[in-house]
Amino acid sequence: MSELRQDLVTERWVIIAPERARRPAENNCQPSKEDEANCPFCAGAEKTTPPEIWVARKSGGPNQPGWKVRVVANKFPALRVEGMLDREGDGIYDRMNGIGAHEVIVETPDHKTELQDQTLEGIGTVLTACKERMLDLMRDDRLRYILMFKNVGPQAGASLSHPHSQIIATPITPSRVKRKLEGSREYFRRKERCVFHDILRQEQRDGRRVVYENGGFLCFCPFASRFPFELCILPKRQAADYHSITTEEIAQLADTLKVTLKKLTLALNRPQYNLILHTAPVRRARRRDYWDTLDQDFRWHLEVLPRLAEPAGFEWGTGFHINPTPPEDSAQYLRELTL
Amino acid sequence: MSELRQDLVTERWVIIAPERARRPAENNCQPSKEDEANCPFCAGAEKTTPPEIWVARKSGGPNQPGWKVRVVANKFPALRVEGMLDREGDGIYDRMNGIGAHEVIVETPDHKTELQDQTLEGIGTVLTACKERMLDLMRDDRLRYILMFKNVGPQAGASLSHPHSQIIATPITPSRVKRKLEGSREYFRRKERCVFHDILRQEQRDGRRVVYENGGFLCFCPFASRFPFELCILPKRQAADYHSITTEEIAQLADTLKVTLKKLTLALNRPQYNLILHTAPVRRARRRDYWDTLDQDFRWHLEVLPRLAEPAGFEWGTGFHINPTPPEDSAQYLRELTL
């Protein structure tokens, strides 16, 4: 069983997960060409993963080929659903059991079809899988936050190359999430406008950092980008929770992802990257909650962080990032790129 | 000129530094064997760097061979000393000029002598260089924080393999530093004891996470380690500012670094790592300062972060880290390793 431990000074939590050490390793420099033969996520290998939790299928029975998108428990989970939190002290420190959930969204049965190469309908099914899993996990009273993310490439943390995303649900609201929520609340308190609304308007008016726009979403390189070619995808409709996304918005988001990830892939020659979904923490209707004002303060959004350079001592020491490429340059390059 | 930009939601600053894009690049997979021939930090290549700002020499004149440790301005600086901050708005956002300092401490004239392979006196001279540069930079009223760090290996952010450390001084106190200071202050307010004093006592009493101890310092793997084999080196004497380090403490810290970095190198087969010095921000005697209580709240310390695995989407999204190796295991391994 993994363990959650809190740093006494910064209040940051870490997950100590010895089971993760047994994950299949990829060589950082030369991703194996043979891993397709033994891939547990390909069609036909359904028995090598835990049973499916959610599935979209064309044909076949449970845990058999014929599926389009498949969600399974992570075989090397950072957190597990079974057990009690048992929050307790250890000397002056705090710890609790590693309770939570860790799932894998296998985006396609085909090893080589990247997310942006799927049809709009295919991308939409992945986005729906994520919504459905969140709605289900929210029912577990122990869980406070549900993060969807996607690691592409070994240096971005992917241990398997088959296209997949992950969901981790945690029993506490993570510090980085809290900071975004508190920043958003403080902005609303001062201005009586949502900070994400103001950012959307500013980026549309300015235009220099815009990469792509459709009826539902704006994709731009953030003003204070930490990384070259960093992207933010922001919905135009005010909503704190990703799980409130409509069918129309799923189609619009699929279009935005297809265009912008294709552009990124072309511009940077198949970069390694992380995609992160920022959504509001799980709130309970029956209790007055610290996050009661989020529906007006905060808006869910996606971040894409290309991993062209690794954070170094300065970034670890300060939280400051040094970015050699102005976001205006990244955005112009991507905007003008013809697919 | 580089630019500092603030994120509107999280208040995190970034440095947009186009000049850094021209740094010499190393191939991540196969560090060049030939870079020794063209190394700007080796003895004899003094004219290829900016002139020395600080030096310890055996012989020779300024910017000539005969030096032991040499500090020069970074040729590709993230921040520059010249100019005014010109803090201003850009639409709804905030920016200022990239004012600050960015220096390189060349630790040895010999390309192949890593820090831990130097004599105790040699390591002590590097530690003294850092103290002297901090005392000098503190006199610049525009600077609020001075960070010393060391990147070892290309994946840890080093663009040159010659042993060196860096100093970056920033015109604002970085968010990650503030968080440590505020956590320390809050702990003192509740307990009337310094949190670092309590950690030192707890680690000595428990013993399971201790790697090495001498008269002046304790080296241990932190309870909530983010990375396998993460180390913290904590002075036994209460002091918020690294620049208050005594001659005796410099000798003791040199001993601690020599032993623990040698152990780490042996255990992990020359790992890439970041070393970070956490010290108090620059305080001004003449003005009442927000950080007035730091002398009792906070204690300077060193962090060593081996880069065995890269942070992935989950870490970027939450600030949570997943660490597969319990710090008790890392510490036992290092403690029992014979040099």
C-alpha cells in the first residue's frame, strides 16, 4: 500500500509508492521499437490488463476486442481504492494511507494512432470517457480531487507508448490546484469578474498569442508561459467543472485538440509533452464547502506543456521558470503553420 | 533584454529570456566527449568568458591561468544587472525588465574534477566564493533574492559539463521561497520553536532517514521526499542566512558534501542532479521588513535532487510528487555504503 506524506514546512504532499518501481521501464534515449508486440493496451491483449471499468465498443463482449476506448485500473497504481485513510502522526510529521484511484484511458486499440490522428468522433469518445469516469469517481466521499492528464514520450513520464491518458483521484485537494483556485477567487473578489473571462477577452483583443479559435474554445500561448510552445485551451462558456461539458462542447474541444496537437506535432517534430486538465475539486451539495464560490470564480481549462527542456536547479529552487521563447513567437509560428 | 512576466491566476513569475536560446546545446543522450577541447571554463580559456568578478588564485594575474575557483558573469544571462525594472501593465497582465544577476562559479580549472573529488579545502573555497558573491550582490537595492544552485548532467539542465555552480539574483522573492518562509513562520507562531530545529531533533532521534552527521551538519532523506535519494543538508546552528556561515562551518559543510555526494555518485552510478541552496531573502536593516522574524523562524539549508525520473503530467498538474523509493530505504542504502 502506498502512503501519502506531508512536508512540514511547505505543506506539500507526496505519494510514496514502492509498487510504482516495478513499472515497465523504457530507455530514455531509444524507445523500443518492439514494445508494440508486447503492448498490453493493443486490441487482443485485453486479458493482460485489469478488467475494463468503462468502455465504448463497436462489437464484442466485455474485455474482448471490438472496443474503441477502454478505461482500466492502472496495474501499478500510485493510489488504491481499497482501505481507510488512517490519517496519523509519525513523530512531528503527518501521513495517511494511499487511498484514491488511478485509472488508464486507452484512447484507441491501434498502437500507432495518436490522439490528434483520430477522427473528431474518436477524440470526442476519449473526452466523454473522461467525463463519465469523473462523474462516477465523484460519488466516492473520500475523494477530493480528480486529475486527468496525458504523458506523451518517455521524458514526459510515459512508460508505455500506446496512446493513453490517465486519471488520478486524490483524498486531498493538491496545493497547486488550491493556488489556482485561491488566485481565481481573489481576482473575482476584487473585480467581480472571472479571471478566465478577462484572460479570454484580453487574448482575443490582443491576438498576438492566439493559436486557434472556434465557437466553443480559444487556444493560446499564455502571457507568462513557462515553456516554449506552452498552450492553454479555454472554454468560452463559464463552467468550473469539466464534467458539465455538453455534447456540442465535446465536438468543439475535439476539433481544437485535433488542430492544435497536429500543429504542435508538425512544428516540433513529434515533441514529448504533458496535457493536463484543470477542473474544480469535488464539491458536496449537502455541506457548506470552502469552494462554494467556484462556479463564478474559476473556469476549467486544458494545459499542454511541451517538454523541450527540463526544469533545472533554478526552477526547482524558486518556482520561477526561464523560457527562451516568447509566447508571441510560439503562437505566431503555430498560427501560421498550414496543416 | 529579458523580461519578467507574472501569471495572473497563480502570481507565479517567469523569465522570458530569448538570449538563452543561443546557449551551447548538448545532446541529451550522448554527452559529447569532445567538449573538453572547446570548454570555456578550463584553465587557459579565460579569455572566452566574461572577466572574473571573484577569484581564488595560486598564481598568475587577473583572467590568466593559476586560479582555483573563478566567478564570471553568465555569457547567456537569464537576468542582467544593467537597467531599470520599469514595472508596468500589459493589458490585464504585469511585466518588468529582466533586471538581476546571473553568475557562474567555475569550481576548478580541471574539466574532470567533480566537486566531491576536490580536497576539503577546494570544496571550502567554492563555498566561500558563494558566500562572498552573496555579500556583494546584497548591496544592490533592487535585488530581493539570491539563489545558488548547481546542475549536474544535461537532463538536470547543465549545458556544459565542466564542474560549475550558478548564482541568480532576482528583483522579487520567488513564490516557492515565500511558501517555505511562510510555512516556517506559521510553525514558529504555533510552537515557538523553529521547524528546522524540530526536524533536526526528530531525524536524529528516529535515525532511519539519516545519511551522515558531523559536528556542524546533518544530512538526511526528507520524510516527504519527492524523489528517490533526495537529500537535505541542515546546519545545527540556527541561522537564516547562508552568508553568516563561519570558517569552521565551511569546513564541516565541505566534509558533509564530500561524503554524501561521493556516496550518491557511487550508489546511483554518477546520477544527474540539482543542488539548491535555500537561504533567506535579502533584508534591509533600515526598513521594517515583512521578513523581520526570519532569524528565529527559518534556517538555511541545502537540497540535493537526483534526476532519476522526470516529473510528469500528474506532478505538473497537482504539485504532488510520486516517489517509488521510501526515503528510509534510500537513507539506509547510502548510510551503509562504504566509500
